[in-house]
Amino acid sequence: MSLTFDDGTFIRNEMVQPLPPPRRQVGALGWVRENLFSSVLNTVLTLAGIALVALILPPLVRFMILDAVWTGENREACLGPEVGACWPFIKAKFGQLIYGFYPIDQRWRPNIVFAAGILLMVPLLVPSWPLKRLNSFLFFVIYPVVSFVLLTGGNIDASAFLFEHFGLIHSFVGDVTMAGVNATFWVDYVLTAIAAAAFVGGLLALLGGSGTGAARTTLWVFLAFGALVLAWDIDFGLPYVETRQWGGLLVTLVIAVTGIVASLPLGILLALGRRSQMPIVRLLCVVFIEFWRGVPLITVLFFATYMLPLFLPSGTNPDALLRALVGVALFSAAYMAEVVRGGLQAISKGQYEGAMAMGLTWSQMMRLIILPQALTLVIPGIVNSFISLFKDTTLVLIVSIFDFLGQLRASFTDPNWATPVTLYTGFAFAGVVYFLFCFGMSRYSLFVERRLNTSHRR
Amino acid sequence: MSDLAHHAPAREKTSFINDPRVRSIGLQIIALIVVVVLGWMFAQNARENLAAQKIATGFGFLDNTAGFGINQTLIPYSETSTYGRAFLVGLLNTILVAVVGIILATIIGFLVGIGRLSKNFVVRLISTVYVEVLRNLPPLFQILFWYLAVLSAMPNPRQSINILDEVFISNRGIIVPRPLFGEGTGLVLWALGLAFVAAVLFGHWAAGRQEETGRRLPVLWVNLALLIGIPLVAMIVTGFPISFERPELKGFNFVGGVRVIPEFVALTIALATYTAAFIAENVRSGIQAVSHGQTEAAHSLGLRNGQTLRLVIIPQAMRVIIPPLTSQYLNLTKNSSLAVGIGYPDLVAVFAGTTLNQTGQAIEIIAITMGVYLVLSIITSLIMNTYNKRVALVER
């Protein structure tokens, strides 16, 4: 409104309502103008981009879904002139792609391993869920042993092998076997454990250290090792499945999970060694880490396949998969060590000094103060190195272990399914599987990173 | 402090094994003993095993006749050449893939990385999809894909894709014209070298002049003119000594020209695009690491967008980009060993593959192969560290 006086003075005491902004600057149209066509270069880029999408996306959708063949028994189904993906081929080869040549009636065993893995992994990955210590103990210690027994069938006569090395009363009693377990060996084992504990405890007490503590540690080591040997030793009645029959996604996951489970503790040790004050230990760790990081994984696998058997006593001929696992574990331990070192370096000096001022010993300081903080910091890094480990597992196909990609490649040669689209179908399927695994992990890593990042964001 | 320690009451004597110095020395001695004993055991086992399997030792085998052919050789090689020669051929093939791959990966990576920060929605979307897809698929998968699904699906030589009658793409690889060096090539090469030196000197001089007078010279155009002009003059003077031999289809295959084998193409494309996805992420984070205040300050000084990017943002971003870029280059070099998966004759395929199978001398061959990669790693990081030192922030 406004006031108008007699002398013609005009006073406006209220603002005029602003006009709406020009239509071309707001809303969808404005966004398009601002973001897509703001300049000549931008317009060209937009059009080129749309052309690229138009070139790739429709054929991809047509191939994967619209023109795809969904049912059929053999290659006849996928021989039409304009066919897309031949999904019956994947259906027919599915078992082989997941389990390799694992006996069909025994496939419940890998299934249990998969299920247990998921059940243990998911609570470990959700930061807010409780019982992390128990959970990681189950996943990192119990799960590998159980999986090993389930997948191979267990009943490996480890005791017989060990017997040659310590058989105190064997010569007097002979073998007494129940359920595949050699009772004599275990009596022997317990006696040896007690003797060893007494010896170590006595030695340390003599030197003025803590004798009981040392004896207890020795007993724990014997107990853990004994439990491991016993788990392998017991005959659960599972038929033995040799690793040559394993394959597909099973082998991919076995290698990836073994790599991570073995590399984490090894990597932590190496990282601590690299940060240590002791020159010789530090030098050894640096050489070890830099050596494995400097060579490609392929040469490591060649090393494990051809060179490792030469270094072991003649007669021991380790399994091909086991050799590859050793190579992968050493390789990924070196990378893990660098990730953990990053975490250790990120912990401020005050934490170390505070822990020392509290009178904690070095191992207490690391276990209770430094490592929990450092490891939480580097969870994204650990997940990232897990992703690259997962991608690297494909390399084992070069040393004739048939992982997922290896099985896929082998399935291309099946004359029953020889069609022009078989190859593309296989690549499409494997690509989707690999992508889902790696993309899922990278999203998780981003999620943790965001959770850890408490700083202000622009 | 020392005074205080001096007057401290005599401590109760504890056992020497609680002394940290004794412990550290003891631990190191134990570690050393373990390593030495393990090494000695390995050596002992290796000697016994080698003797039992009647495998020769030593590097004498490098002088023996190899007896196998290699389908891409950068230096003269035949089946009668030695294993040492085969090693060199493999090494050169590895270096070729690494160099070409690194150049391609850097170009694609920078384009995609800048694309991820573009204001243009379509460009940003395509760049993001590129990075996420390529980064999350195993490199060996991608190499096999390019080799089996793309290059093997190319038409046969008779129906090959013809680009201007000069380049032919078929399932036998890519055929390009072969350069023929006639009389006077040396002069042209000298001219090229001279032009290069002149360009560098002019760049220096122009920079110095700008420091003094504040005037910018058109360095880019002058240098382009130098680099193209001087060799061109030399070519005209010598009467165009460099000519090209065109490939021609004769019967079922091509005659003349240079054949780039499909294994090389597949490996290079796969490695370059894969590594480019990682480089793109490094570039993006590097540019984002430069504080926004720098852009604002540059704008308020009156610099235009392009100048801001070229003179303010990129020099600072390079500091952040260089270290991860180095490790990406190293990764590409190491990943080139995946060549063995498709049969490209690189170092691993030729040496650790065929030669190892023929001679059985695993220890020597794998040690040499690993040594080569270690040396390549060290050289790359040395070069990159020198560069890094030059661009690093000078802290006072």
C-alpha cells in the first residue's frame, strides 16, 4: 500500500511483491540450462555424452534382458539369429561355477561354510552390534579350522606325522586308536606339554623372571596347537575331498578369506616390527615388506608353485592350493602391514606416552591402547586391500587352479553350449558377480570412512 | 635431571632379563638366529632336492639355445637364439606394454578425473560409472574380456575394418604402415633433437623474461612451430627420406606394414583403462584437496577460470596426486605380468613360463624375474621421488 499526501508526495510504505524469477533460470529448465548447456563446450560435451549413453545402454539392456534366452536345455535354444544372453548356459553351468568339481552329494558342506561365513561376517561388519571380541575370535580362529575340516573332510593324520618327532611312551604302549584318534599320542602330547611348561617355567624362574607366567603361556600354546591337531585328527565320517576337486566361487572365496585371515595378524606383526626401535628386527621387516610389495603376484604364485617345493624337505609335497594360499598370504601380509603402519602412525605420541606413564608393558600398551585405535582407523584400508585381494584371486587360474574365472573359461569350451553368444553371456554373468562383491565392499568401506570422519565437511 | 638420577637411591636389583636393553638385544639375536636357520634349512633342502631331481644350477643356461619362437620381438630373435636373448625380448615386451599403458592411462585418467568434478551432469555421471565399473572388476577378467570377447570377435583379415586404407583392424591384430628410413634420416632425427633443445631453451628464456618484465610470450605456439618447423625443413632439404610401406591384402593375410598383435592390444587397452580408473580417483581427490579459498583468491586477483585452473589449482593438486600416481604406474607395470593369461610374450610368459618349463631351473629364473620387477619398481619410485621433491611444498 502507499500513502499519497495532498501536496502530491507519494510514500510507499510496503515493498512490492518480487516478480518470480525468469522461467528459464529456475526449475527443471533452469537446471538443464545451467548444468548442461551453459556454454558451447558444455553443450557439445552433453550431446556427446548422451550419444555415448545411447550407443551403449540400449544394446546392453537388449542383450541382457529383452533379447535374452531364458529357457532351454542345450545350445539349440540360443542359436537364433538375433539372440541376446544365453542364460540357460549359466543355469547349466551354475554348480560348476560355484563349487567346481566338488562332489554333488557333498555340496552341503561348502553351503554350510558359506552360510556360517555370512552369519559371522555380518555382525562383525555392523559397527553397533555387541560382542565384537567373541565374534572376531569365532571368525578369525574357530571358523577357519571348522571350514577346513568341513571342506577337506578332516581326519588328517597329523598325529602320525608328529609322532616321529616326539613319541615318549609310544615305544612302550603302541597304538591305541579310538574314532581315528590315537590315544597314545595324546597321552604323549599332554606329558610333553607339562614337561615343556615345567622346563620353560624353571628356566625363567632361574633367570629371575616370572616362572609361573612363562609356564602358563607355554601350556596355552600347547593347548591351542593340540586343539588344532585334534580337530584335524577326529574322524567325523566325512568323505575326503581333495582340493583338486574344489573350484569356482568356492576357491575364490577360500583364497580371499584365507588371505585376509592370515594376512591380518602377520601384517600387524610386520607393522609393529617396522615401527620397532630394534634395528635388526626393523631391517628384517622392511626387507620382507618391500620385497613382496615390489614384485607382481604372478611371480609370487610361480614362486609358490615351482620354488617352494624345492625349499621344503624332500618327500613333503604340499597341495597345489595350499602352496598358492601361502603365496597369497605372504603377499597380502606385506600390503596389510603398510595399511596397519598407516594406522599406527596416525596415533598421537601422547597415547604412547600416556600408556607408558600408566606403567603398562609394551604388549599391554599395544594390545589395550594403540592397536584398538589404530585398527579402527584403518578399517577402510583393510577393506580396500581385501577388495584388491579378491580381485587378485583370479590370478590363480594361471597356475592351474580353477577359481570362478577359471571355471568360466573352462565352461566356454563345452561343445554342448557352443553358440556365438556363450562367451558374452559368461562374461556378463561373471562381471556382474565380481562387480557386486567388489562394489559392495567398497560401499562398506565408504560407510565406515564416513562414520570415522567426524570433522566438518564443506 | 641427570643430577636427580645421580642422587636417586640405589634401586633394588632386578633380574637382567627385565632390562629393556638386554631384552631388545636378546630378541634381535633370536630373530636373526631364526632367519639364518630357516635360510640355511631352505638352502640345504634346495641343494638336496636339486641333486635328487638332477637339475643343473647356476646361470650357465642363459647361453643355451632356447629353441622356441616368440610372436613379438622388438630385437632380432629366432629359435636358435639363447635363453638370455629370450629374456631380453620378454623384458623389452614388458617395458613396451608398461610405457604405452602408462601414457594412455595417464591421459584417460586425467580426463575422467576432471570429468568427475565437472559441472556438467552427463559428463559427471559417465565418469562416475566408468570409475566404479572398471575399478570393481578384476584386471585379469578385463584382459580376458578384451582378448576373447572383443578382439577375437573382430572380422577376419579379408573383411577387416579399413581406416583410410592405412590401418586395418582384424582378428589377427592391427596392421599399421611400416616406416621406411631412407638416406638422410639421420639429419631429420638430428633436426628433431635440435628442435627439442631449442624449445626447452626458449621455454626457459620466456619464463625468465616473464619474471623480469611480467610479459608473457606465446610459448606454446612458438614451441609448436619450432618442433614441427625445424624437422619439416630438414625433411624438405633431404627430400622426404622417411616413407611408409602400406599394408596390402594378399590372399588371406596382409603383406607389408607392421602387425600389432591382438594380445598386445588387449593387454594394453585393459591395463590402461583399468589403471585409468584409479588415476581418475587420485586426480579427483588431488584437486579436491586444494582448498576452495585458493580458487576464490585467484578469482579475486582477476584470474580467469582457465588461468585459475592452470596456474593455481593444478600445480598445487599435483603435489597430492604425484605419490599415488607413482604407485599406480608401478601397479600397471606389475599388472603387465598378467600377460601370461592371454599369451602375450612378456617377461613372465617367456622367461618364468616357457624357459622355466624347458630348463626346470626354478630358483634362478624366478629370482631373476622377481629381481627385474624389483629394479623396475625402484627405478620408477626414484624418478617419481625426484619429481616429487621438485614440486613439494618448501616448508620453513
